[in-house]
Amino acid sequence: MLLPDSCQIATLIKRYKRFLADVTLKDGTTMTVHCPNSGSMRGCATPGSPVVISRSDNPKRKYPWSLEMVQEQGVWIGIHTGRTNHLVHEALKAGVITEFGHITEIRPEVKVSSKSRLDFLIESDLGRSYLEVKNCSLAEDGIAYFPDAITSRGAKHIQELLLLAEQGFGAAVLFCVQRSDASRCTPAAHIDPVYAQAVAAASKQGVRFLAYQAEVTPKEITIRHPLPFFII
């Protein structure tokens, strides 16, 4: 996935109020940008870090610029969670993600109950599968972790997938690791033990948990290959 031509590199001053960040441009100008990430951004919000920002064409936006990625210790980390589903859809179509067989149709944002949706419904020669996608930006000591903050919503998605698996459908969660310094992925039990327990229980009842790593550069983000996923 190519990033917008408007992208430019700046320096992070601070991230605050969840969805805002202050940055300094190359000419010294300070600007507030939208931060499209509801997590804690643990390990990827260090003041003084290089960042990539992009400008929206929407004239109604209060903050026209958005934070796309942060560089920590020389590693670019994709933090724009609004890009994640597009990355995964692109990789599914390209055959990079192989666990679903020969895919004939990909339907996004599928309603599974009166109050919720899952990211994708995939039709293939292996049958029908429901897929929920999670952006993974946290890594410590070479291990990618999800989540980076307590997530009741994530546990709810697992329960929805579990119900679908019990009905005979394929059900999976895919963690998109948007950084190059991780060699495996696992639930962050040290951050959200309830979510980790939900993953472990669901995996025993037919829900699959997958991890794929993306190559992240200031101009392009592309899912390249699977990562081992370990359940504690």
C-alpha cells in the first residue's frame, strides 16, 4: 500500500488526549495532528521520535494532518489503525495470506449481530470464514504483543468468532504486525490477562489466531510474511 504523496517527516513533541499529537516540522513550525490510534501506543510515542504525517483532502476536518508512523530505535512502526484492514485486504487478494485457501470473494465490514460487525467475510474453496483484524504496534525484546492496553472490545470480538466457529464457520483473528523488529507474536498477558485468557480458550474451540508482519517505510507499507503466533 502506497502512502499519500502528501506525506512528510516531522518530529514528535507529544501524543495526548488519545487522538491528538503535537509535531514539529522541518522548518520549525509546531502543528497539532490527528492520531488515528485508540491504544496506548506503548513503546512508539517517545517525544523526539521521527514521525510520518499525511494530509487529508477533506476540507471539513479540524486537523487536516494525521500521524501515520513513528520511528523508534531506527525501526518504522505503523500506528494508523485505519490503514490495517486495507493492508490485509490487499494481502488476501495478492495471495500473501494463504490460510484461507483459494479465495473467491472478500466482503468487508460484515454484520454478525444487531450491534456489531467483523472486519471480513471470506468465501473460498475451504468454505466461509469470518476474520477480525488487529493492528499490532507493540514489540518488546523481539516479541510483538497485542493489545497495548486493556481491550474489552477485543474480547467481545473473540466471543463473536467463537459462536461462529460453533456453527461450523471458519473463524480467525489476524494480527498485523507493523514493525520489522519482531520474530514472533503473542497475546499481551502482562497488559490484559483477560484478553490473553480469551485467546487461549477460543483457540481450543476452533478459532484460529494468525500473525503477519508488514514492511514499513515512509512511502509504503506491505504485508510480507507470516510470523509464529504463540499462545501462553
